[in-house]
Amino acid sequence: MKKFAVFALAAITALGAAAQKDVMKRIEEIGKNDNQSMELMKTLTGRFGGRPIGSNAYDNARDWAAAQLKDWGYDVKLEKAGELGVGFNRDHWEGRMYGDENEVLHFITPSYTVGTNGKAAGHVLAEPRTTQEFNNIKSRLKGAWVLVDGESGGWPLLHNDTIAAKRKAIIARNDSLAKINGRKSPDQIPDDQKPDMTTPGLFYDEMVDAGVLGFIQSAPVPLRGLYDRDVVKGNLDFNHLPAVPDIKLDEDQFARIKHYVKQRKNIILEFDIRNHFRMGPVPYHNVVATLKGSKKPDEYIIMGAHLDAYDVATGATDDGTGTVGLLEAARILSKAGAKPDRTIIFILFAGEEFGLLGSEAWVNQHPDLLPKISNMFNRDGAPFPYVAFAAPKSMTKEFEPVAESMRRAYPDFDFVIEEYTPRATPKKAGSHDGTTFQVKGIPQLNMNEWNDVHGHDFSYWEIWHTERDGMNRAIPEYQEQAATALALMLLQSANASKQFPRNEVYTDAPAK
Ligand SMILES: [Zn+2]
């Protein structure tokens, strides 16, 4: 009887191993011959576009992703992660210069800043830095576009009480320096006595009250557009929106226009910026899809990416390639008939770009699951292929089949299994949703995606939150390879002999 039981168990295990091998083979084939990554990317970026939380585009992408995952047989939930006082939709924007000089203007505005009311044309002034300078141009401020100091990093000009107090103090200092040096030419004034020109919008409130059309700041190319942080702090709602547009203009054009203003040329700038708002509160949701484990349903493998993206482009690589990688891996697993031992949870996070809002919400809403998460995979880096996986020391052999499959399916890419070197648990969450899990002591090992293996001249800096993050920057062969690797890796991790030992990931985790 005992002998028979052992024999039966061995037979079932062998059968299980054979079935698992078949599923791996099917994943390989679907990933290679029927990969939908770029179709999904087309929909995400072309049909919905840039998708900050609070936008219709975000909600549309959320509903679409949820419907896809449901179609593929997943149990899908929209989990509310938070809400904003107001929502934002970006439409068309254009601008030009005419008069003594003619030019089409190259610019962006950050999210959650206001647009114009139709075409807004006006003369140009440089911002004042002392009370005297302000008084000199006071009567010309109405209907003017104002060039402000500093270089844009993508953030809007601040317009809250804290910055107002800081600006007042700088004006007072500039005024007293002007009294001392007022009659000297700039090159006669020692550096430490020059007026502060680094804080833009010193007379922000006064200029708005005087009726300026808006502010224009110099910005490096490619132009980067972020968002008004007051919307997350709860200080922005439909009745408390910024008063005027906040334009970030190509630095070369800015320098030329500043020069024309100095020359007192007759130039007019005209902008038509359609930045629109939604009445709040506007909730934002994580999309959570579950494939229940057949043997250990209360142990988990998490796959994450962030669905939200900045909207001066379409968020194709940050984090479209993560979103698409997650979706395509989910589709492939379902089509291959994968029945993992552990539960796999796919999470498309909301509001990563506004401060890891979705992942923070998820770990806070599911404290009971955290100790049972074996590993959290996250795709939110360079949109490169996966070429290696550093596994926990005692598990490296278990991941060799993934590497074999990958090398067979994609012979032009290498794929190796390495041994992970444990490090201390990070103290603070930071640059991506994975860090939210790391600070909780949850293993967060990713496959390595550090190389532009086939030399597509991709630069992360170029696309990072800029106007260039469009679909032409997502490299098809890399996306397809990565989706296949994710499907294989998720399944193998879910079927592994044990959970990732936490003390093989974090040096300060207790040995199990
Ligand atoms: Zn990102």
C-alpha cells in the first residue's frame, strides 16, 4: 500500500512535470509566433494616449485593460486607490510668434495647469525683479505674455502661500540691493549683490492681478512636462485652479524672444492651449487581475507595472512597455492554459508618477497578503529585453528551464541565471512601485533589462516624462521578447518548490 502510494505520487509528479513542460513550450510558441505586444501598445498609446490619473484617458485605459484581462479568463477588480479634487484632460495646443519676426513655437504645459480661452495673443515683457521694475511696466502688464527667469525641469510655477512669502523676502532683498547699486551698469555690480534671478515669478500674484495672459519659461529640449503637485496635496479643486497658463518654451526660442524684447522689437505671441478640467472628486483605481493557484492559492507572485503616464506624449515607454508587458504575459499564460501552483496577481498601478500612490494604497489595503508574497516582479525601467535573472541562491537551478526556453525562442538574445547577492532592506520607497514592496521586506527581484542589446540607440533620458515618449520609441522586438520572458518567469516562480527565501534577498531578514 505504502509502496503503491509512493509510486502514485511519483507518477503524478512526473505527469505534473511533463504538463508543466508542455505549458512552457506553448508559452514559447505563442510568445514567438502570436505576440500581441505592439497591438496592445497601439491601443494604449494611440486610442487612449497620455494618461495621468484624474484624466478620461486614464479611466478609459483602466476599463479597457480590465476588459481584456476579463476576456482572458482572469478574475478582475478595480480597486479604488484614492481620489483627486479635480481631474484634467489635455487637448490640442499650438503657438506662434508674429510681427517683426515669425515663427511656430515649440512648447508644452505641465498637467493640471490651465489653458487659454481660445487664441490668446499679446505683446511680450520680461519679468520684473524689483518693485521699481514692476512699477515701470505696470501699465503694460494687462494682456502681456511674461518671460520668467530660471530653467524649467517640467514643474509648473508655484502659486501657494509658502512660495508667496519666499518671493516677498527675495523682492525685499532685491529692492535694497537696487538702492545701493541702482545707478551702476550690471558689470559694475559684484556678483553677490546682483538681484536674485533664479526664483521665477517674483511678482506672480501682482502680475496675475494686473491681467497678464500667462507665463513663459525656458526649457531644455526634449521638453519635459510634469504636473501641479497641489492636486495630490488636496489644494487644487475646480474652484482653486491656477489663474493663467504656464508655458515651457524651447530654450532656443526663449533666448531669441528675450533678445527681441531687449531690442524692443514689435513681436506678438499667440497661444491656443486646450487644457480642460473635470469636476472632482475624481477617483483613481488600480486594476487587479488574479489567476488563482491550484495548489497553494494563498501564496502569491505579483506582477506590477504602472498604467498612468504623463501626457505631453503618450507614455509608450514610461510605462507603456510595462503595462503592455504585463498584459501580454497575462494573455500568453491564459492562452497556454497555465495552471500555476501559487496565485499570480497582476496589478496595473494608478498614480505612480504622482508619488507611488497606487502601490502604496495596495500594500496598505492588503496587509494580510504581504507575508505570503513570494516575489514581486515590476516592469518600469528601460524598455529593453530581459537577458538575465539573479535568483535567490538556493533556487538558481529552478530557473534554468526559463533560460533554456528563452535562448531557444530568442537565439539572438542571451539569457542567463545568476545568483542574487542579498542587500539590506531599503528604508524608503523611491523611484518605482517595486520599492513600495521592498520597504515591506517583500522580495522584489526583476529580470535584468539594462542593455539596448541590438543597438536601437534608445536613451531613457530622452523619453523620461518628455514630449518624445511615443510609440516610435518602443522597440517591437524587445517588447515581444520581454512579454514572453515574463510569462515564463511568472509561471516558473509560481510553481517553484518554495517561496523566495527572504533572507536570501535581504541581509537583515530573519532566516526562515
Ligand atoms: Zn515609470
